[in-house]
Amino acid sequence: MALDESWFTETVDKTGTAFSLKLGERVHAEKTPYQEIAIYRTASFGYLMTIDGCTMVSTRDNFLYHEMMSHPALHSHPDPRDVVIVGGGDCGTLREVLKHPQVRRAVQVEIDERVTRLSEQYFPELCASNGDPRATLYFGDGIAWMKQAPAASLDLVIIDSTDPVGPAEGLFGRKFYVDCLQALRPGGLLVQQSESPLLHLELIVDMHRAMRQAGFAQTRLLHFPQPIYPSGWWSASIAQKTAGGLAQRLEPAAIAALDTRYYNAQTHAAAFAVPNFVAQALAAG
Amino acid sequence: MALDESWFTETVDKTGTAFSLKLGERVHAEKTPYQEIAIYRTASFGYLMTIDGCTMVSTRDNFLYHEMMSHPALHSHPDPRDVVIVGGGDCGTLREVLKHPQVRRAVQVEIDERVTRLSEQYFPELCASNGDPRATLYFGDGIAWMKQAPAASLDLVIIDSTDPVGPAEGLFGRKFYVDCLQALRPGGLLVQQSESPLLHLELIVDMHRAMRQAGFAQTRLLHFPQPIYPSGWWSASIAQKTAGGLAQRLEPAAIAALDTRYYNAQTHAAAFAVPNFVAQALAAG
């Protein structure tokens, strides 16, 4: 059947796929200096924010993405004190990061302040920790921010950006990774959303290569379900400044205290289980 | 944007979601005594078979479903010799089952012979093992077949059916599970596709309850990505005739010999990692 305007549809011509959510109605739309943002009330996923026609965040399923962009990387670092989130304007990743008592400073560097203001309005639960004294909401260019970051001042860089086209393109390249590397302390980690293992495997391989070319010692992939993103299967890539195994800080009491809906010690390990076809592509890359 | 007829779209009104694949063209359509089957050539997923408007199998991503409906359950049984597949007419699950040298007999009980004949034509790779001397392709009603199955004659029942509406509805209830239980040997397992953890959690809870009410000692959930199914995140449920831990037959050489694209020892374990919100629902159910 054909879909009419009572659905929000994100079509991805390159992958020949589309995902739709029944509306509701569009409750907000604006063109910022950076992008077009819209907010919809959907029939079954709560609110949906889109940027340039791509699904960004929904009330119902954002917990998957936000938990898996933060907790696996935080528990893979022995002592993550200083964290920066590049992008992440909906503040959901920031909220998860601040659940970790070790974190003493978390800076969210979002280029488009309107994303955050709209999130405060339509996704207030994601902004619940914006007033945390450890949090800084900085609105500006992540690439410029990272270039001037003091050397060895960060433990974890989380790149929670839109797709590698438009404003976020520069966040997926060797030059930016070099700046991240110098801003990280020894043992530091970078984690970046890296699209769908099924649909964007070539991009994932390119990203890992660029991370290593930038000087990162090792890269890892993790993956998790994310229904509103293309294919419903999403990934993040971790780059390690220093070679060696990742920390596995999986104390039951600390994990229980996170009060997560998807993440636990089992799903932490599960996220790092690399399917054969992905392992083969990464090994060949 | 609205989607026109150059896309195949499966809409699920109840969940307010839709998934679309760019076409290609429709290369076949027929109404059988049981259902409407169509075959499309898609732009990026190879061929797509649909039944009653629902995506069933695509060339590109069926490996996820077929591997995860078979290998985790087969490796959870200490010695799976006699296997029956209820449904599974595309023969992809049968092909995976027959990769296991322990299996001495695999019967595929598909109600609609046309599904298999069309799979032979458009998905010949899935039918590559149909001539295996251990395989029997039986076309008939799975419920009736199970009712007359000799007691304690099977080690593994795989229910690889369409959604629990229409012809497959009877495969999701206590009565059918009772018949499966009596047909299983001690230590036997039933594994059934159980829809999306995000969208159909209530159904999953109901299924596990019905399995236990039928007399199965224990139930488990496993999950995996499946992009063409609603939400892109799918599950299977295992019911154990006998209480206790599942066998973990994960010998590296045996797993390598399966020549799988998603499945390996890591993804085996990952599939059984139950997210908190699912564990809570199952515990309350």
C-alpha cells in the first residue's frame, strides 16, 4: 500500500529502505541556521524529533540508543572523570553519562541550541539532569571545540551526531579524530555512533580505518537495536588511545544503580559480540 | 514524504509503524487456498517474499533470522537428532538445521506448498539442502501433524511461522504446545519465533505463560536483528521440556563449520542477554 501524509516517513534512497511512524500531527517545525527540525506527535512512539527529514529521537525507543552510547564506553574506561559529548543536543546521552558517580565533568557541545530547547519542551525526561552541577551545555561547533581542547584533558569523547552528511560530516574524518586523540588522556576512549551494520558496513570499515590512521591504537564495534533508525539495527564504534583490553567495570550494584531499561552486564557483553560478516569486513578493512 | 507504489510497504496499524523497500517490480503474485503470496524484486534487498502483505523473507537479510532460529536452539540441546520445523516453507531454516551433523532427520511441515515452490524459484540458495537424504518436505497442517506425532520422538521443534493471526494462529496457543511437549523426548526443546521485544512484549509474555501452562518446565528468550520485520528487532522463545540449564555446545570447530554470517559463539551468548525491561515483563508474567 502507499503511505499518505498521516505517516512520517524517512526514506533512504541509497539503501532502498524507509521507516514510517503513524501520526498524530506535526506539532512544531522550524528552520535553524543549521538544519530543519520538526516535532511530531506519533500514534505509538510518543513524540518524534526529526532533523532534515531523518528520525532523531522518539519518546518510546530512545532509551536503547542513549543507554548504549554511554554505559558500555563508560564501563570500558577504568576511571572516566572528564567526558565530552559532541552533538547529543537532545540531552539524553548527557543524562545517562551523569548517572555515573565517577564523572566529575560532562560537557555537551551541540552546534544547534534549538535542538536542546525543543528537547526541553518535548522530551523533558531527557533533560532531567541538565541542571546537574557537573554538566555544561555549550552551544557551538564541535570541531572547533575539540581543536582548542587542552591536551590530555579528557577521558571519554562521545560523538552523538547526525549522519555523516551535512553539519556532522566533519565529525567522521581523520582530522577530527586527531584532535580528539590529543585531547584524550592516556587510556582515553572515543565512542561514535556508526550507523547500521547491515546497511552501512562500508562506512563502519572506513571509520575504523580513519580512527587508526589518526593514531588510535585499536577500534571495537558494538551494536544494539534502534527501531526508528534505518534497518532497526545500529552500532557505535570505540577507538582506544592506548592498546589493550577494555576495562570491564561491571559491578552489579553500580549497574543496578543506573536504572536502565536495556543496559545490564549481559547486554554490555552482548553489544560487543561481533557477527561473522562484520568481523570479516573489519579484518579486511 | 508520502510513499508511492514504487515501494513495497508493510504497515502495522496496531504498532503504528511501517517498513518499506524500494522496488524493483512485483514479479509474482498468487492467491493460494491459505494466503496471498507475492514476490518482488527490490532495489537493494534482492528478492522479497510477502504473505498477506507482510514481509517474510528477503535475499539480503534472511541469514539473520534463519541462523538465529536454528543454531542457538540446536547448540542448546545436548544431542539433537530428530528435528521438526513447523512452517518454514522457504526452506532457509531447514538448510541451517541440516548443517548440523548430529541431526539425522529433519521434517519441514509447511501448510502451503506454494511457499516452497516459489522459494525454489526465487530463493534457490535457501533450498540448497532440500535434497539432503535426512530431509523430508511434508505439506500439510502443522497442528494435525503434531497431534499424531509419536510420543517422545523428537528432540527439537522449531516453529517458524507467520504472525499469530490467520493460518498460524493455532501455533501460538497452549493446546498446540501440549502436543509439542508430548512429541518431545526428555530434554527436548521447542523454539518459536516470538515477534519484536519492543512492539510485542505482551505477546511474548503470553507465549511464555502458555508454554509453562502446557507443561514446559522453563522458557527463555533470545533476540537478534531482523531489519525487514517490524522494528528491525526480533525474538525467539525457547521452551524446555526438562528444567535446568541449557546445553552450551559451542566447540569452535563445529561453529566454524556452519559457515554462518551472523552466528558464532559470541552472538550465541549475546542472543540470550535479556534487556532489563524484557526481564521485568517476563518475571511479572
